Amino acid sequence: MLGQILGPKRSSSSFDASFSAINDEIGVTHHSPTQVLKNFGEIRFLKIELPTGELGIEDGILLKWRADFGSTLDNCMILGASSVIQSNSVKNHENSVDEDNGNIPESFYTNGGLKLRVVWTISSLIAASARHYLLQPIINEHKSLDRLVLSDADGQGVLCMNREQLEELRVTPLSASSASKRTLVPALNMRLWYAPELDLPDGTVLKGATLVAIRPSESKKEVCDASWLSDAFEEPFGTVAKMLIKRRTYCLEMNSF
């Protein structure tokens, strides 16, 4: 596994390393990336892939997240659906967006729909902040890094850090949660979009489709930036995000945890 990709120590202006494991905190094996990377002198771009996602998701549920970090959370996008139905017929997806005027039905609040989305949000943020916490030793030891991506083979979540964010973490150490080995999540402003049913152009139907956009309360950046939200996910999920942000926006807040 990891041992098979190890090579002699080297210096390079550009190096792309992918790993299928991190450490025992997220559920892996004998070699941590910190141990493996000591064999390389200079790394510009590093992609680490976990063998599985951290979230225990029931069959049929769609849940994906993308988070950007500096010394703390910069932003996070979460896309979910309670079920995904494959259809043979292509439907007019514009009608599915407008037929209920984008409003969230009253049943969403009474049948546990909102509570479930809050659980999805908290679970995704905990997974992202745990990944961020574990990356700190790598970031401190490899100052040549320009970009760092931590994903998983299940396609659940992606954590990204660019050069500026990496430098920020080196200058401003992260605040750790007292409860567990993860970065403290700051107070948050959130925007939520929901559709009881969303018909995609290829005929796929998402039940209970939900998009949540998150930024720290102290951030000066706009939470509802359409380009930021629609670019967060690969297709067809980017299309799902674009369809959802046409609907009515609901504002939520969350305390630091």
C-alpha cells in the first residue's frame, strides 16, 4: 500500500503525492502521511485520499461536503438528499424548481426534516475539522506546499487549502476542540435551500434535496455567493446546487463547538 509508493528523498519544484491512508484517528493502518512524507524533500501539491468517508450514511442517502480551511474554517458547503431515484424519462427541471415557489413546506419542520439536516451539517463539520486537525504536522513540516487536498474514496467530503490558507495556519495556530482531536468550529452563519423533490436534466430525481452554505460569523465574505456555491461540487452535483440556489433562502446560525 503506502510502502509501495515510497521512493528516495528528493527535491522537486512540483510533486503530486496521493495516499490512501491517514492515521488511526480517522481509521487507518500502519503508515501515517507524516511518516511517509519525510522521504520527500519538497512538495508543491499534495492530495491525500482516505479509504472511506467518516460519515455513517444509510443506503440511499446522498451526502457530500466541501470545506476550505486556513487556521480555522473559511467556508463549507453541504449537499444532501434523503433519496436518489433513477428515472428513464428526462423531465423539465425548470418546472420542478418553480412549481412550489421555492418555499419550504410546513411538514419539513414537523416530520423531522429540519432536524435531520442539522445532524448532517454538524456531522460534516466535525469530519472536516477532524481532518484539518490531523493535517497540521504535515503543513508545518512542508513549507513548500502550495495546495493541499484531503478527500476520501467514497466521495463524501473534500478539504482544501491553498497557499495563503496554508501560510495562515503556520502563522496562526489552530484552536483545538477540548472535546476531541479536531479543530474548533467557530460561530457560523448558514444559508439553507431545500426542495421536496428536484428533477435533474438526466431524469434523476432527488427527494428532500438540500444545500447548506456556511461561513464563520466574523467573515466579511458573502455566504450566498452563487459562483462559490455552484463551483463547490463536480457534476452532476454542481447542477443540483445551481438549481437549489434559485429557491428561497433560509438563514440559520450556529454557536462555536
